[in-house]
Amino acid sequence: ALAAAWREVAGDPGAAIGVPAETPVDDDVLARRHEVLAEVQEHYYAAPPRIERGWREHLIDVNGRVYLDMVNNVASVGHAHPRVVEAGSRQMHLLNTNSRFHYRAITDYADRIAATLPEGFDTVFFVNSGSEATDLAIRLAMAATGRPDIVAMREAYHGWTYASDAVSTSIADNPHALSTRPDWVHTVDAANSYRGKHRGADAEKYAPEAVAVIDELAASGRPPAGMIAETYFGNAGGVALPEGYLGAVYAAIRRHGGLAIADEVQVGYGRLGEWFWGFQQQGAVPDIVAVAKSIGGGHPLGAVVTRREIADRYRTGGYFFSSTGGSPVSSVIGMAVLDVIEQEGLQENARVVGAHLKRRLEELGKKHDLIGTVHGSGLYLGVEFVRDRETLEPATTETAAICDRLLELGVIMQPTGDHQNVLKIKPPLVVTRASVDVFVDALDRVLTTGY
Ligand code: PLP
């Protein structure tokens, strides 16, 4: 019945993208694909789906079965959005090459990105991913200040490249996090107001403690080049930072001549219901912003945005070059994504559908004790499962089983966090109220009937 309901919501996805609903696939190819997928995804699902194509907030497997994709901030404007597809293919016919010259597509797009940020952000570096963006942001801070030390928040994830991995201390995403951390990385406590050492009303204690770490570093003769932090605590499942946190730590960093780096790779571009940016919710403005995921709508694209005087200090003695970062195709795709977000009112959709979804999940929390709390805002939410609401013992195995059951019901979901006990909810921004209702109903059913 659920599958039929899906088809009703999704229409005929094959027809929408001009491909027959079922593409015959060779059995051997299928078997091999299944093997590879199982290896990659065993972390998430007992029996991973064999996905072949996407449409809006839906994914379709090799048998034509339709799933609701509730965990995809890469396909920000929905899978296979026709305007994005068209923009990319048209540019492929014209030109796609390295970024040696200032092609019109690239400079127009850089201007457009800069215009979405607060005044003063006038310089954009293009790269191919979130890891490259945070890595470059760190190098930029080091070069601009002539210092080696970086402050980062514990339990965060910023990427897999050398510098971005070094500041990623999330054990779930990087099992080697602690043993490989170089001595230029200095960590402060994870400002997780739900599960961190200060709970609830004491959450505001995190900022003074982080400021103390920064002050001590400076007093010991190692004033940091900068501090990197996600503006929303993504790894923990979309936990908002305590009010005023970023303002306080940014001020401390700047007091000692360092730079504030905002990792907006997860939440940037409309997910919180505003043009951006977690830092706007905090009323704080960073010096360097790293973005990726959503901006490419599925295409590999990342960017670092900063002010000219910071960029100029980095460029002294050399220049930045990424062969395919912000290529003409990437740039027109990025531009189409921005157009769609604006013209289809997707920020508004994130606000309205996100608020409805959060309300419904909180209602579910009154019925099922396993739901410890619901984090987040807009279309960046987290459902944290605990065995005991007082001790907050994480319901890790239950969360994995719940994801498997949801998958059987056609909903793609994934555990996150250092305890893998949070459902991180980040569907494409085009997700409808009807779709999120199907998700909540499925979750209710799983929690009621067993997992
Ligand atoms: N920063 C944050 C907050 C992320 O969540 C991620 C990826 O999950 C990254 C950076 C790295 O991005 P990518 O996987 O595109 O390299």
C-alpha cells in the first residue's frame, strides 16, 4: 500500500526524466553492484537498496521501486531537476575546461555567491568538494596570519583531506581521529546542549570554556590562526549551538589576531529557511566561509568565500589553482541551483515543511519513549533515540534496526553521531508536506510494531 502511495506522490518518475521506468540490467552487473554497495553501505543498512535513478525527493531502485530520500543535502533542489540538467548539458556542448581563464560563467557565478553573503565577502575560491573547501579555508587562515595553530570543536566532521581530516575529531566518521591528530590542532568541547557535559540551561557554559582554551593558547605564545566550527552541530544530528556561542568564540579568536572559519557545508543554501547560514541564526559573522554539498545540486562543487584582504595575504608568493574547481559546467549548474532555490521558493519550503515535520516528530516523541528529543530547524532535523531520557543511554542498535525497517517501508534514513543513535533528517529542499507525512507515519509504524 505504501509503495502504491509513493507512486501516487511521485507520479511516473521514469517518464518525468524521459527514461522507461524499468531499465533491464545484466544479472552479473547487478550482482557485482550489490556486492560493492553492500560493502560501502553495510554501515547503514542490512540490505542496501540498489538505487539507479532519482527524481525530486525520491530514489528509484533497479526494480523500479520508489523510495523517499530523507537524507540527502547534496541533491538540494531534488534529484534530476530539469533546469539543472539542462543548464549542465547545454554548457557541456559549449565548453568545459580548466579554470585558467576568467570565463563569464565562472565570474558571474562567483558574483552571485558573494551576493548571498553579508557585505564584505567579495572573493570566492572554487573547489570540488566540502573537504577541499574546509582544507583551503584552514590553509587560508594559516597563510593570512602566518601562524600554524587551529582550534576546532570535538566530535565534528570537516572532511577527509589532510587539514580537514586533522580537525575532524568525530570518531564515527574518522576512526583514526584521535591517533592521527597533529599538534597544530587544539580542540574545545563539543557544544552539544543535549548530550554534552553541560545540559539544558547550562549550555551557555560552552562558550566561556572555548574562549578560555583560545586565551590560554595565546598566553602560551601560540595565538591561533583561526577556529573552525560548523555553525550547526551536524555530526550530532543537527543540534543548534547554544545561543551566542559563535559570537563569543569569534570575538576571542579575533582579539588574538586569528580568523573565524564557518563550515557551512551541511546547512548552507536554504536548508535552515534563510539564504544561509547557521552563523546568521547566531547573529555572528565569520571571516572565511566554506560551502559545498547543496551548492552543486549533486554535481561536485565547493567554494571558499572570504574578504579580499584575507585572500590577498594568501596569494602573496603564489596563487591558488584548482583545475576543475568551479569549471564552466560546475558554475552554470551552481547558478541554476541558486535560481531554482530562489524561484521555486525553496527556503520558504524549508521553513514551512520543516516546521510541520518538527511538530509531527515532537508529537511522536510524546508517544514513544525511545525518542529522547528532536533537534534542529528548517529541513535540518535530528531524532535522537535513547534508552533512558534521564541517563541518555544511546539506543544505537535500535537506531540501526529502525533504519532497516524504514527502508523496508520505502524510506531512506541513516544513523549519525558518535553513538550512531540519531536520525539525521536532511531531505532535498523540494520535499513536500505529503512526503514528510509518509516518513513520520512510517516511523510511527516502526516504533509501534517493532524493529
Ligand atoms: N564539512 C561538513 C560539515 C561535512 O558534513 C562534510 C561531509 O559530510 C564535509 C565538510 C566534507 O564534504 P565532502 O564529503 O564533500 O568532502
